[in-house]
Amino acid sequence: MAHRHLLAIDSPPDDHAPDSQTLGPVLPLGWDGDAWQREDSNGNSYWLRAWNKSTSRYSVAQAETYETARESLLQDIETGGSGLGKITVK
């Protein structure tokens, strides 16, 4: 189940809903993530997010197609991620 807000990690746009078809891309070892989508008259949008609990790094990507967003997210992960967040696990 996707959670819109995660502590110190960018949240998906309010007009996006969890993508129940993909639930996120296959990610490198140590990374978790989720996928969000919007389909309307203005076109499609996919917003992907991933985080690594051991390094506190996170990545986000948005594109009109799922595949483009997935490729962008994986490239961002490979280069170290979009940011550093406080990721806590209960």
C-alpha cells in the first residue's frame, strides 16, 4: 500500500493516485519505492519515488510514460539519488 507522505521525502502531487498496476519499478537491492499516476484530459503522468533506508537517500522521477519515469528514477538512483532524508523504520 502506498503512503502519500513519508517523513522528509518528496510527496507525489495531490492529483496523482497510487498506481495499482505496477506498484513501482524493480529497484536495486536496498531500495524500496512506490508509483503514482494521473490520467486525465491533460495527458498521463507517472510519478515514481524510491528510498534506501540504510543510506537515507531517496529519488523521485516524473514523466508522461511509466517507462520514461522508471528509466529516470533508476538513473537517479545510480548517481546517488535526489536527496537525503531522515528515513526511520519502526
